Amino acid sequence: MNNKLRDFVKRNYKTPGTALDLGAGDYFDVACMNQLGWKCVGVDQNTGTDLENAYLSPEAPFDLVFSNYVIHKLHNKEQLIKTAYDNLKNGGRLFIHTFDESDPISKNGLNKEFLNKLIVDSQFHNIEILIIDFYDNEEGHKHWHKILEVTAVK
């Protein structure tokens, strides 16, 4: 599981709730969230959900919407933020990890100012955007990344 996501959840929630993973990929984070007692569902293009377009889960609203390493791949980045907002409860939280534009490996990284504008324009508040140095220890990787961590509240 994304360790930063796990730490964010432990820091911000006293009890498990409901969560939506936008761009779930192999559903690893979904499975880990479920093991932590959360009711977590995920969507991905592999399940027929095109995150370039509006998506409202039949299980919405959620306490948490998260997306790891997806937004930088999308042409319609605004739609992912709008989808997150539309699927959250009032007071629900957003968590995003993506590559910073200064990341030496990523060709499509974003910058802090651009992401901040997207989040502000979508009416989120309590916005925090951090740049994190992260060592990718996966087999065949073994290198450092510059990651943008975005958190906000609806």
C-alpha cells in the first residue's frame, strides 16, 4: 500500500469509512484499505471507467477519494478533480500522488501551481501540496522520484 496514503488515513480518520480509488490499477491499495477495515472500491479504465469523463459511483458519497499516479496521464485533468469532488461527502478528503515536473524519470509530471489551481477551482479547501522525495524500491526500478502529494477537504 502507498505508505503515505496509509499514514494520511491513520492521521485523519479515527474509524474506517468508505473510500474510492480513482485509477485503481491492480487494486492493491483497494485491498489494503479493505484490510484496514475500510469499505473501499476502485475504478479504472480496465473496468470500463474512463476517468477523462465524469464518473459518479453508485456507492457515493465517500469519506475519502484517492488517486495514485494517474492524473499526470490524463488529458482532462480537471475532470479527475471534479470526479473526486462529486464523489465525496461534505467534509470528505482528497488524497492524490502524482509525479512532479522535476521528476527525472517522469515525462508528464505536473507542477504545484497547476495542481493548486485545479483544486481551488473545484472548491476544495484546506489544500496542502507537498513535494516529496520518494525512493522506488520495486524490482527493476531502484531510483528516486519527486512526488506531489495533494490533500484537500470538500
